[in-house]
Amino acid sequence: MFSFYVIVNKDVTEAIQKVAAAYDCKIVEGVLSHQLKQFVIDGNKVVLSVPSPETRVEDAEFEENEVYAVDIVTSTGDGKPRLLDEKQTTIYKRAVDKSYHLKMKASRFIFSEISQKFPIMPFSARFISFRILGFGREAGSTGLVECVNHDLLQPYPVLHEKPGDYVAHIKFTVLLMPNGSDRITSHSLQELQPTKTTDDPEIKAWLALGTKTKKKGGGKKKKGKKGDKPEESAEAEPMDATTNGASQE
């Protein structure tokens, strides 16, 4: 009888913590990696970056053909960024599972437009036509605040670390395929030279795994035109320990 090791979301959380600690960094609290579905960017299966009493998620097993948005933010500080000014928040998302009878006329008109134009995806407040709705910018902002206060809108606040601390943010979409993980969206990384290396064999093995799998050939090959270059298979792309994306707040 064969036994298989099932990977659950807690395993990923522990791995993230271990890698960050090896490089003397802290994972930023409150950042979640969600399962993605059609028109759903915050599915029920969640990977918690930092376990805490305030934020709890249910244990979940990873399964083939699932899609996840991997979102990791790490800091050279304490990993607890703070909201300095609520007015800096401009991105919101409608909470489809919440309902409330808004008191202000401006709030009702604004929420109605949000429900029509941005029913499920995040949006920027600058795309709300306050003047067309008959409200000034100040009244419109007050209407947004009432929607947020009653949980009809989920804000995406701008958070700040302490001056002098560095923050690195990486996010990509990954497919869990039968032959391995396949990263389908990403961004270019800023090249930096780390001040510390790790000799931990487990961490080195993780960094060498990469998130792109080699495509298996199958079926008949298409005949190319004369002079065309042969198609190259997608090899695994290991995570380079000498590069990272970083920004300073």
C-alpha cells in the first residue's frame, strides 16, 4: 500500500514563514492568498501568510486543477504596517453578501451605481461619476464612508511601514496541474543582491522548484513554414535567491 503526503494550506504558511526568517525578514500580517474561481477573486480556500489570533482560516487541502492568487508581502521591519490616512484609500470592492438600508441619499445613489458598474470586482473611486449623480466630491466621499462603515464595501487601504524599512511584494496566479504548478501571471522582479544567504537544504530545494512546469509533447507536430524556429518547451523557472522585488515606504 502506498501512502501520499497531502499538502494543506498550513504547510504553505509554515514554508513562507521559514523562508522569510532565514533572510531576517518578517511576513506582513493580514495578507491572504485566495483560491480563484470564475468571477470570484476571494474563494473559500485561503492561505494565511501569518497565523494570528485575529485572523483564522479553515484547514484546506490543495487539489488538482485549482487556481490560486499567491500574494506575499515581506518587510525588513516588524511586518505590521499601519494605516496613516484613511483618505489615501481609493480602491474598494462590493461585499455581495452584505445588505443594509443606507440613510443618506448620496450613499444610496452611489451604492446603486457601484452595484451596476462594479458588482463583483474591485474598482477605483475616481470612476464613480459624483457630478453626474448630482453630488459634489465631498458628499460623494461621505457616501462612500457610510457604505464602508456598514460593510457594504470592502476598502483596500494604503498601509505604511516605519521610515527606513523596506517592503517587497510579489503576486502571481498559479494553476495546480497534474504535472506540477504552472504560473500564468507575474511581473518582472527588481534585481537586488541579498545581504544574507541560507544553507538550509529544505529552503534551497523550495527555491529551486520554480513555478513553471515543462510542457509534455503530445499529438502530431504542426509543420512550420520554411525558416520558422522550432517551438521551445517551457522549462521550470527556479526562484532566484539573488533577485527580489522591493520598494521602500
